[in-house]
Amino acid sequence: MAKKKDKQSLKKDIWNNYSASEKKALEKLCLNYRNFLSQCKTERECVKEIIAQAESCGYKDLNTILANNETLQTGDKVYAVCMKKSVALFNIGSEPMENGMNILGAHIDSPRLDIKQNPLYEDGGLAYMDTHYYGGIKKYQWVTVPLAIHGVVVKKDGTVVDVVIGEDEADPVFCVTDLLVHLSQEQMQKNAAKVIEGENLDILVGTIPLKDTEKEAVKANVLKIVGKKYDFEEEDFLSAELEVVPAGKARELGFDRSMIISYGQDDRVCAYTSLVAMLETKTMKRTSCCLLVDKEEIGSVGATGMQSRFFENTLAEILNLLGQYSDLSLRRCLANSKMLSSDVTSAYDALYKSSFDMKNIAYLGHGMAFNKFTGARGKSGSNDANAEYLGNIRSIMDKNNVSIQFSELGRVDLGGGGTIAYIMALYGMQVIDSGVAVLNMHAPWEITSKIDVYETKKGYSAFLKDA
């Protein structure tokens, strides 16, 4: 019995079972991951960086291939982009594609505040920008923290102005204000959902009035600064996509530097590890695919969300370039594919232990997490992976020495969440949720374990190779 107990303890102590070379590889991956998080705080920024890395590894733009009337064959690497917010990568295998693909799918959007189309106003000598929150957030977490603005402004003539304000040390930052504690007796009687109202999540952007201006002089001065520095005017906000996100870089957390704290780890931790695994994967019998999409946090809707036809249309184009297209081949390809729906899950937090089922929760530092199902309460809105597929996944991970754990998203009747898994399952393919356990999920600053990041990347590589 003692021997069995020791074996179980060693399995949990993953760090001290790594070789020196594995620890070095882990630190290199996590450093590159932190840089990715710091530089890529919007979907557009993620796609731009993903394309740069893909092209450096020999991937070609599908649109260029189509424009040049080229064809595809085994070993070709190709990517497709949807409106600069979603991207799909394919490494063409030797088998006919109707035999199916091995797919890694994740999302690159994260909860945030979006600046409205008519945002700028002045009240009491204070200039604000009006926002609309995106995704599921605790609104009170977004007050009194330094915020940055990322995005694009598109003028009527088509000129695109890239905007990043608040990340450079020389930049100003922005803030949502809160009521001082001395006057907050009534506010603090409200429940947490009402302490900060959505309409009060406006960012403070200026206080200096423009000289010799009688009405809304502070607003006028802000517009003057914006026009001079970025060359756009108030009307151009109508065709802008500006996202307000926490300012600052991803950092190591803890005396032992074992964790990463950053904005946007849901779900860029899975997106980045999927990308790395994809770019490292050699050509196999089955085609490998990495699908990184937008809009998951609001239901996977819109042209760049998983519910759009972007992926299906792209796949049809690839089949056609391979000389394999027919409607039946497309349907067979989708139905015969296997997928890891790569998304984060809740990590056990000892300060809130009553929210978790201790036997069915993911723990920081225990490796890659799998969720047979997500959904809410009675598994509502969930993809529920079948047992045969789970057996196959366990075999692959065991063969490749990947540390894994199985979990649920908290106690049964407490809440829940969704991923893109159920959408892909509509094609009849095998799908299971997998990824990294996260503390502070959907907060401005989220926490992951370096071990889990490394093991998840190993797991994605194993899946693309052996599924």
C-alpha cells in the first residue's frame, strides 16, 4: 500500500520529475507565451502574430494560392483568415481528407470593455468614453485599475488607423472610477451584480479644457489631442473597433515563479499552445488543423464566430485545390475528424472550496485538463464526449507521457459555461473539451500554472501526431 501511495504522490509532483532539459523547455515556452499575451490583447493582434509565426514556418495564404491558380498536395501548409479576427491553419496529410482531420480549436477573444460608436462626452469638467462590456464579467473588478485602448479606427476613405494607447511606459492609461468608501454606505448594500452598473463602466480620459472654448471644452481638448496624434475626428468613432483592456505585461507569479498572471489567458493560453503544437507538427497521414476563432465569449456568433460558415467554406476550398471536392467528401471529412475543443477550465481555489466538487476539479500544476462535458446544471448546452473517444484520448496521452486530469466546471447546480465543442459536434465528429486550469477566470488578471501550460502543449502535439 505504501508503494502505491508513493506512486500517486510522484504523479502529482510533476515539477520534480522533469529533467533539466524539460525544465528548460518549459521556461522557454512560458517566456514566449508571456510575450504573446503582452503583445496580443485583441483578436486582430492575435491573428497578425499567428500569421507571422505561421509564415515563418512555411505556411502560405489560401487567398494567394487561389489568386495564382495553384493546387495543393501532401505536405503543403496553408492558412486562411476571416476578417482579420479568425484564422485556420492546415498541414495537408497523405490520406484523402474525407478520412478526417485532427483538429485543435480554440478562441482568441477575451472579456473586455468595448468603446461605443458615440463614446465621448463631458460632465462636470470630466471627459469620459462610454463603453459596453463584452462577455461575462464581474463588473466591479474593472474599476480603479489601469486600462489601455487597443484597436482600429477606419475612416470613410478606407484608411485604417491602428491604436494602442497605455502599454508603453510613456503612454497615459485610463480608468473606470469608483465611489469613495466614505460615501459608499448605500452602494455597499447592493449585491455584487449591482454594485457597479454596466452603464457606469465609462473610462475617464481627460480634465483639461481647450482654451477659448465655451461648451464641452474638456471634450474638445481630448478630440484635439486625438486628431493631432492619430489623425482622426469624432465622427470616425462610428467605424472604429476599440477595446479597453488591462494595461501591462504578463508576469511571473509567486516566489517560486511557478505561475503566470495576465489578462486574456481565457482562451489565449489554449490558442497559443495549440499554435505552437501545430507549427511543430510534421506532415502526418491525417491532415492537421488548428482553428482559432473569435466571438466565443458572446456565443460564437457573427461572421468571425464558430457558428459562421468560415471553417466549412475554407475546408471546401482546400478540398477543391486538392482535387478531392464534392459535397459528400466535405461531409465525410467533417464527420470523420477528431477534435480537441481547447478551452480553459476552473482551477481549485482553496479560498472558495465550497464552490467545487473536490473529486472532480482541476488543480494548478497537475497537468492538462479534460472536461467530458461543460454546460450548466443539467449539462445544458454541452457537448458530452462519448466513452470510446475518452478511452482513445487517454491512450494517446499515456503513450506520450502527458500528465492529465479530468474535471468539471464547479459544483453541479452552481453554474457552468460553454465552449465551441458543441458546434463542431454538429458535424458528427468526435469532440472533447481540453485545456488549462485557470484561477480568476474572466477577471482582468487571470492565473495559470507553467506546468499546465507545458503539459497542455505536449498534449496537443501528441493529439495531432497520434489521434
